[in-house]
Amino acid sequence: MEIKVLGTGCANCKALYTAVEQAVKELGISAEIVKEEDLMKIMEYNIMTLPALVVEGKVVAKGKISLKDIKAILTQLNTLP
């Protein structure tokens, strides 16, 4: 599973990256976590709110996201066929 955290390096972006790492570890999911800070690449996702969470190329959440919400999203996506 590829997970990207889109953000320009602000405190919320860094916090989301850390929370994603923690969620992946706690859930025991095998995932590659990528921090995308290049604004041109971020713009390709056509979003206006940062940070954003992208799983397997699809934007699944935007803005401030709690650890609980991240775990719920990853659990749901990890159980889909």
C-alpha cells in the first residue's frame, strides 16, 4: 500500500505524517509512506486544503485528521478487495 502525505512542510503536515506512521505501525499494515512537499505535484491532485492524505493514488482525507480517523480509513481500505 502506498500512502502519501501532501503538504508544504507546515506543522499540521508534519503532524499528519507522524500520525500516519503511528497508525501504520499500530495496525501492522505493510505500507510505503511518502511525504510529498513539491507544490507542483500536490497541485496534480486538484485539492485546495492541506495537508491531505492519499492512499493508492486517491485522496481520502483533507485538512487536520486525527489518529483515530487515519486508523479507520486505513482499516477500511486495507479490507477492500
